Amino acid sequence: MQFRDVAWRAMSGYDFPAMFEIANRVHPGFFEAEAVLAEKFELYRNGCYLLEVSEKPAGYVLSHPWKRGSLPALNALLGALPDHADTYYIHDLALLPLTRGVGAAGQIVAALTKHAVAMGYPTMSLVAVNNSLPFWEKQGFAVEERPELADKLAAYEANARYMVKTLD
């Protein structure tokens, strides 16, 4: 399917209901309360974007500075971003099925990578779920074995993997 009007834009507070609906459709096994998702926006608006197709919400990304080798717990408030953050963390990239094949995921990852480089972060990190490992590998991420994260990763799913991308 070909779309002419596919665009990422900065998220606003008005987008929370749409973001929450997309989250529940795309990640039904990884429930996070609307307040938990909204807090990411409140803590770091520069890392939150909404994907629109024909001016209708079709996806979102939440990202923020974090500490390499640690994970925010699923469905838990952060409270604050860590002092001396040393990685740029992609918390969630969720796209409705209608967006597959239009390049939107790669486009936003490239934009977030530029942001992370501009902010001086040496790495980016994330948790790959839903069989997304091949996509993230194409984006330059590699699995980083962290036995101390096993319990948190298992809370996502059995195949969840912590991944890191080294930035230039």
C-alpha cells in the first residue's frame, strides 16, 4: 500500500489518548498505563514523536536519556531522568500495521540517532521485543549480554533482548 501523506511530528499532550490506544493495539502483552507513557513525554519531550498517515495517528516513539546497562521497569513511573545519563534509550517504537513498508521506523530511528549524536551520547540502547531483533540489527544495534538484566527482560517476554548501538 502506498501513502502520500506519512509524517512524523513532535508529540503534544493532546496525543496521549491516541498514543495509549496505539500502544494497546501494538503491544497488548506489554501493558503500560497512560500515566507511565505520558511521563516519558513530560520528562523528555525532545524524544517523543507521533507518526501520522493522512493526518491520523498511526504510530509513536518515546525515547530519553538513560544509563547504559540498566532498564526502566515495565509499567513503572521513572520519577526523573538519571543524572549523568550515558545512553540514549528508545523506550517504545509502536507502529500500526498499515505503516509497514513505508520506511517510517527507519526514518525515526535515523532522526533519533542524529539527536543522540548531537547531544553527545556515546550509545543508544533499547529492548527488542515482538521479533524485532532483525529490524534493530539493520539499524546498527547489537545484542549486549547483561545477566543482571535477566529478570527485567523476562518481564517483557522470553525473547526480549537488550541491544546497544555505538555512536560515532
